[in-house]
Amino acid sequence: MKIDLQVHSTYSDGYLTPAQLAVFLAGRGVKVASLTDYNTLAGQKEFKAACAKRHIKAILGLELYVKVGGRRLNILWYNYQAESVELQKILLETHLRRRRNVRVKLEQLQKLGFHLEVEAILSKHPNYIPVNKVADELFSVPYNQKKIKRELGLKNPREEDLMVEYFFNKQTGKLQDAYISLERIMKLRKKVGGQIIFCHPGHYNKMRGKIIPKLKQMGLDGLELLSPHHNHETIMYIQYLAEEFNFITTGGSDFHKFELPDKKIKYSWQWFEINSRYLRKIDKIIGK
């Protein structure tokens, strides 16, 4: 059975609405899916309703930036109690903190000579402020386009080029994400339930060192196995870890948008798919 347990909508850093995502997933033959927007539940009701119309089982999901000691990771959280006041409080805290961080970054860019309206940009994103869309806003101004092309030495800079140079460059001031203590999340999970999964752990070698035993001790439920971010060797290693630590394994496309419109390959589902039969203990999340 085809499933996809990591997609993103316009409520965070995706470019399709939750309803459009459901149409897209149905077209790929997906039967179970989860909307895992960053730090917000705002799109969940729309996604669930749209999935129901297309006979897709919607799993409540969420992606969070977390910190464990000096390490910073992404986690996926499924099947929690969405009405939890404490959960809503945490999400609001992270949104306000990220909003402050983005404001600081935009004001820095103004000082570097870019033309932009800070308040106008912030007001467009009431749930989560995605850096990719802020980069799009920056590049949409003709003056900024000329400045960016000149500074980067590129005729057609990509969204990623802008983010690396102007938002994640230590020399010009790196945008700080609104991380949450994983310990705090694990304490809350005891109250509101659900399964917590290490999101694309092979991306940027995030499994290095002794992080996996530590996460297991803290209560981690599983690892995302099937992901476009993982190569063959990573998938083999994660399968080994799942057996060794008795983890659930999951899969997600991390779909955000249709990339490179002038290219033949526009999204990962054209060459990659997730079959639930390869995922260990996946019934714990998606049911029978």
C-alpha cells in the first residue's frame, strides 16, 4: 500500500494548499497520508476533509525543530491530541520566537541595501514563517533581483542559493530557528500520546555519534526510513538500527512543491514511492 507520512502545505513552507495536496496524493495512488507542517496544526482540518473525499486515510502529523543537548534535529509527531492546550501553547511560543528571529534577519538585510517591507512580509504568514517564501519575497523585487544576481554571480539563482547566502550565512548573520527542548516534548507526549519519529535522520549525517541510543532512552519511537534524502547505504543502516533498538520505521516524500518547471523531474514521487510493506511496525501509526 502506498503511503506518504511527510508532506507540507501553504500553512508552513509548502506551496500547495492542504486540499491541493490531497488531490496530488490521490493522483499518485496514496492511501494513507500525513500533513506534517512545521510548528502548526492550522491545515489539519482542511487536509483531513479533502483526504476523506478521495478515500485517503489522514494521519494527524506535525514536524518540529528540537534540540538535544548541543544537537539540533527534526522530529515528526503523529497521532497526538490536537486539542491539547499545552501543545498549542508550545506552538505559539515557537511561532512568536521565530517571528522575532525573522524580523531581525529582515532588518539586517535592509541594512545591507535590500528593498523590502518587513511588516508586510511577516503579516503574510500568521502560522509559520517559512524562510523559503521569505526568500521568494526578497527576490520578487526587481532591484533586489539585480543585486542578488550580481552578488552571487548567477543569471538564474535558485531559491536554495538565496537561503544559503542571505539567511544561513554566518558571516552576514544566520537566521536562528525556534528550537524546542526534546525533553519538553517527550514530557508532553506522555499526556497527549502519539508516536515521535526522527525525521530524515540520514540527512546531513544527523545520526553521527551516540545520538540514537540517547534518543531511544528518551522515548523515541522510530526512524524515518524511506526518504528522498536517503541513499541506499543510509536505508540499509537505518533498517539495522530499527531492529537493534526495536524502532518503528516510516516513510515520507517531504513534498513541498513542483520543482524546476522546465525540467522533466519535478517532484520525488516521479522516481520514488513509499510502500508500507517495507516499514517496520508501521501499523503503530497508520493502523491495520
